[in-house]
Amino acid sequence: MTAEEGEQVEIGIMSTGIYLPQQYITGAEIGRKAGIPEAVVEEKMGIKQKPVPGPDDHTCEMGIRAAKKAIEKAGIHPMEIDLVIYIGEEYKEYPLWTAGIKLQEEIGARNAWAFDTALRCGTTVMALKLAKGLMLSDPGINTVLLAGGYRNGDFIDYQNPRTRFMYNLGAGGGAILLKKGHRENLLLETEIITDGSFSEDVVVVAGGTKNPISAESLKRGLYQLDVLDPEGMKQRLEHKSMANFLKVIRSSVEKSGFSEKEISYVGMLHMKRSAHDFVLRELELEDSNSIYLEDYGHIGQIDQILSLELAEQAGKLKDGDIVVLVSAGIGYAWGATTIRWGKG
């Protein structure tokens, strides 16, 4: 038995990195495009503004920029990285392309190997669980970079009311560096729920094997995100969504050896303000125990990294705090990861 096998191996977050485009669209502009009142966009949907990609803000490229920031903050050399996991979207520079290998090359992590992983907006939480499992099972994986970008807002037609709940989709990149034996910001347990009854509710109709791209599909706008059964999805999701949010949070915290009353901060994806507030109230938390991303919108699986960075910058995190990162992705998937912050 090795020394590592004889004792509990700890995995900690060394650093995070965020890249945001310089261009933004405001809630007022979204309202004008969609033909809905500005107050509804800003107050009900919770979108004051959100970043949108510029001409050079490609999906993997934004992940590369965020990764470089995380590496610089951690003070390590890229050659120290053993594994790169791409956590960005499938919609990227090229189809049928492994973005993680490009990202690995651009940051100089030539001692690493790389792959892509995906669970829509639940990818970061899922990838944290995946990375931890790989690090614990393989003695050769000590430092792991999770990085990627997101710009699924490109698929939104503001004239389509069926996709109104996705008007918040923005753009940006995020990265997290994990290290075995790093005794700060400890990565604890993750809980994930997937429910396939929603698997074909939200899709891009054209572009796959069922409906290949054609001049007709492009003319009809079938290359954009759509909801095939909006009323049915809404009714089914209302019975499950909030309950599953709370279930994954409570299970993640409990599996990590804590109670929900010990939660200090919740890094939550952007969703409508009433849903955000509901989760906090159910956990008996205050507004100060989270950050509502009304100035950023929903940058997919980057939201949790962004929330964590904003909380650190705002001085909301202190040694020993129990932090929970929470996600949800179409498909449908809910996930939560618990972190014991600082040197705790």
C-alpha cells in the first residue's frame, strides 16, 4: 500500500480564471428585440445586461484566455499540468473537433493529455466529479485543468417566444485548476441527477442526422434553439426542477459530511429571479449568501466559475466556509458540488 493509499488524498482548487467579451447587450435592447417590456426582462428574467461575443470571441478561444489567467494566478508552469478537460460547449470553432487538444497546445501543456466532456450547462459540475475520480484513481494525474468557452446565445431568436427562458444566454470562458495534495479550497462530493424524459424538449432541429442542414432548414430558421413542446415541458419541469435543485444541493453537502445549515455560499447558475430566491429561501439563506448574475446573464457551465470568482473578489468567502456550486442543463441535468473553502 502506498502512502497515498493509506491516507485520505485531498484535492484542492488552486485557482480559477474568467474571460468575458467586452461587448454587452442590455435588458432594454433584449426587450426591444423580443417585443416585451424592459421591466419584464430586467426584473422578472433578471437580465440587466449580458456579454455577447465579438469577432474573435470563439468558443475554445475564450476557454484558452480563461485558462491562461488561471495558470498565471496559480503561479505554475503549464508543463506541470497532467490532464486538460475541455468543459466548453460543443458549438465551437469547428464541428467534429476535440477542442481540449487545441486548448492544451495553446497554453503549452505539452506534458498533458486532453479530452472534451459535455453535459450542457451542467458540464462544469460533472467535470469536477470526473476530474476528482481520475485524480484519485491514477497516481500519474496530479494537476488537472478544466477550461472552456460558451456562446450558445448565437442560437437564440428573440422573436421566438418558445425560447424566452433562454434569452439570458451570454458568452464567456472559464477555467479551474485542481491539484492533488493542495490543502486549500477542498473539492468534496458531487451529486448529479439526469432525467431523460426531457431529452428532446430543447433542441436545434436541423444539423444532426435526423434533419441535415439544407437550404430549406436554414430558410425556416431550424438551425436555432427551439422548444418542441413548450407547454408540456413547462408543466413537467415545474413538478421536478426546484425539487431537484434542492435535492442535489442537500445530497452533495450531506455526502461531504456537512448539513445544509452550514452552507455559507451558493454559486448558482443564472435563472429567473424568483427561482434563484426560492432556492435561497428553502435553504434558509440570505441574498448575501449568493450572487445573482443579473449583469452577466447565463453563460452556461461557466456560471459556477464566475460566481465563485465574484464571491472571492467581494470578500464573501473565508477560511472554512462551505460553498456549493449548483448547475442545471437541458436534457435535463441538475448537479451540485461542495467545496470547503480556504485553509479551513
